[in-house]
Amino acid sequence: MRVRKSALLEFIRSRESVTFPEIEKFFQGKRYDYQGCTAIKLSGDILWHGWSHKAGVSFLELYEAGKIDLVNDEGAPIPPPRLRFAEGPPDYPFRQVLIKAR
């Protein structure tokens, strides 16, 4: 099943803030088809990757419509390494963010 923006926004609004791994658990619970190799980028920094193009577009459309905010937070999870067997932080520009509803 495809990611529904309205359900994603409702999930984000139901919490003070969420992380990308929490959104992935939400996707899994809804049985959304979200996995892929697309990166979610903003201002040259990678926020997260491993989603399908459609899931990434749904997320970014909520951001561009002003329905969610991305708050820099050094305690937020970093994007997973490009290669599953790689260790340590990724070697590409990333930004750690929390996601909040407006």
C-alpha cells in the first residue's frame, strides 16, 4: 500500500516530535510500501534515506506545504550508512532532525 500523506501527518501531530525511525515503524504498522533507495535531502544535507521515491515525495510535500517542521537536534538518529555492513557515521553530509507538526 502507498504512503498516505494524511495518515502520516496525523501520526506526526499525535506526538510532540518524531524521528525517521519512528516514522518507519508507523509505515510498517500500516503496511505501507516505503522502502527504496531514495534520499530525503534538504539544502544539500541528507536527512534520511532508504525510502521509496513516492514515500520521500509524500514527506517533502508535507514539509513544503508548511505542515511539518524539521528541527535540528544532535540527539536525533543519523541516516543509516549507505552500505549495511559499514560501521560508524556515514561519510556524506547529513543533518540530524526531529520532525514536528505545525
